[in-house]
Amino acid sequence: MAERTNSNMLFANFNQDFSCISVGTRKGYSITNCDPFGRVYTMNDGARGTVEMLFCTSLIALVGAADQPQSSPRKLQIVNTKRQSMICELLFPSSILAVKLNRKTLVIVLEMEIYIYDISNMRLLHVIETTPNPDAICALSPSPANSYLAYPSPVPSPTAQLAPSTTGSGSSAGSASSSPSGAVASPHTTTSASGSGAIHQSGDVVLFSTRSLTVANVIQAHKAPISFLAIDSNGTLLATSSDKGTVIRVWSIPGAEKLYQFRRGTREAKIYSMNFNLVGSLLAVSSAHDTVHIFKLGNRGKGDKEWSVPSSSASSISGATSPPESVDGQQGLDGGYDAFVEKKKSNSVSSSLKRKSLQMTKSLSHSVGGYLPNTLTEMWEPTRDFAFLKLPTTGARTIVALSGTMPQVMVISSEGYFYSYSIDLENGGECTLLKQYSLLDSGDESSGLVE
């Protein structure tokens, strides 16, 4: 079934704390406040295919639209809406597919490259060469203190490569280089992901520190290729989904321990969006099945605090081995992916023993799972959703977020609408639709609806 969209709306997204929505249209762009709902800024200066905010500041990143005249999808503009001034313009070799920001870092995602800039002076820090990433699958931590970038790994992780019994996708081995290039005023290094032969997408995720500019970890997240990534506001949790879209996993950053495993459904579905709430206790997921699922992190007992943080002891039972940690400013893996692989190879014997031990643990847990208390078996089996909601229309692409001020679930629809639902934080269950608003001007609402 074709997606239902409004042709007048080219882009829409929440800002980093889910307090505002930025919208790109064929006319220009606008900023809308979520609570209370209302338009706070409008600029009709030409089509905008990407409009990303830096929290609630006046700094906005703009990219043109591909099919519009006098609007280049290769040009990035950083503007100050309060002063109505242009801070800088950058032109890239191919179309800009996504822009990510925190208070220290600007990330530009192209189909084959990721550019990392220092946002304070727009100095290019690093370029990461990737395998084709047309969906711009990437996540940047909103926290400048724990500033990590997550993106699909071009090859199976080092642990997977060394495992003799691994059934990988047959990806070619990647290589990485770290050499200064560019002008003296703008030195940067490049991490390469090129390899010989055909490259197949793996289900692994690279964690890259944007502070030390090194690979912090590689996570064996899924067997199928990655479809979506999300990092929480503190930069300590990573949510991953694959092309199948049936299971969502949550990992620690940078330790890469599997903390949670959630079951979205039994039928495969394309994941449209994932977002943690600001305190990292809930995870909202929207998919092509016109349903939003909200999963609860931490203990489910009524006596537990609503914003409880998972303990390391619980995560260790999940059976995930913890690759070497890399904290910003410490134990940096110079040389990017190659250095990470070499470090893994040096520990190949111990890794092999860990894998055999892990396989025994998994088979044992499967055979005795029926005799274990519920609290233990839940750590192995995917957990069902805590709350859910059904959208009032079908076929629309959606972006979901959880309000930081009210017990509400917020949804942006590709048809140009904003929905607000109430959520029972104590008992969960089905969420109730509270309000529905249009994100577009009255003349653009119905005229642009297409299927």
C-alpha cells in the first residue's frame, strides 16, 4: 500500500527535547510549539527538504528540496531566525539526506559519507565513508557530554568475523585510514568503509565518539540489516531495529550491553521512528502498521519508581558480551575501524571461550526456561508493549515522541497532522486521542493530499 502524504509538506521532525516541531514545505519552513500547540515562526523563502532545530534556540539547519527549482539538496544553510541572518553555507558533493545536531556537534549524512563538524566554529573534524545509506540511518546523542554517533556497520563486527560458526551476510572486510587531509585551517581525518567486491549490509552498528573521533564500539544488534537507530537524551542508551521490525533492542552506550529486548509484533513491518522519553524510562516506536507501541524500561512492579534505571546485573544475564569500553578522552581507538578489528583479534582466544560459554548459556536457558521464575525468563524473552495507540488514518508515515512535560504521546503524520494522546503511566494500555491539529496552512491541508 502506498504511503499517504501531503505533497506540500516535504519534511517534519521534533527537536531534541520534543518541545517543538520543524516543518519544511514547498513554500519555506515553520516552527510550531507542541504544548501549547501553536505556530511560532514562519519563513516563506523557497522549498525546504530538511529543517532541523538545535533544541529551542534560534539556530536552524536548512537544506533545499531536490525537485524544486533554485533549491539545491546539496546546500546546507545555518541560519539565526532571531536575527534573520545567515551564519554559513556549505556545499556537499551529493544530496544531503539528514542533518543531526547537539550543542557541540553538527553531523551531515550523505548516501556514502558522514561529515562531522564543530558547531561552534563550523570546522570540519572528520569524514566517515560508509556503504550506501539511502535512508540516512543514523543517530546522534543530544548530549554533548556523551556525544556518540551510531550508524550501520559496513561489515560484520570483529567478533562476528572471528567466530567460526557465524552465519554472516558474506560482507567484505572493510578498511579504515586515519590521515590528516584538507587545509591547515580545517584538518580532519577520514574513516573509510570501502572493501573489495560486493558489500552487503549487516545487522551491526558502529558507535563513534564525536569527541575523541574514534570508534568506541561495534554492536552485533540484529541478523537482518539495520532499519532505524535512536539514542536517548543522556547518550547512554541506543535502540535498534532491523528490516524485519519485529524485535526492538536497547543497548548501553558505550559498553554495548544488551539491556532490553522488546516485541513489536509477529508480522514484519517497516519501522518509521523510535524515540526515548527525556528520562529514558519509555521507548515509543511507530511502524507501517498504523500502530504506535510504547515500551517500558526498568522494572514493571508498581512499587518501583517510574524513572528507574536498569541495573548492570540484569543486563549481564541477557548474554551479551561487553566489548572494550571507550570513554571520551580515554582508551581511544586511533585509526577507526581497523584498529578496532586488530584489538578484537588480539583477544581472539578469550573471545572464542566467551562465545562457547555464551552458546552453552543460551542452550541451557532455553531448556530450563519453563522452570524459571517469571522475572528471570522475561530477561531472555522479548517483552510486549506497555502501552499502544491506533492512528485515526491508515497508510501515513509517522514520527512519534513522548512529551517531556505531560503524560502524552505525540505523533507527526506525513499527511500534515499532529496528534496528541494521553498515556496512563501507571497501568499502560491503549492511549486516548486528545487533540488533532494541522501543521500546514489552511490552503495546503487538503490540496496536497496524495496516496
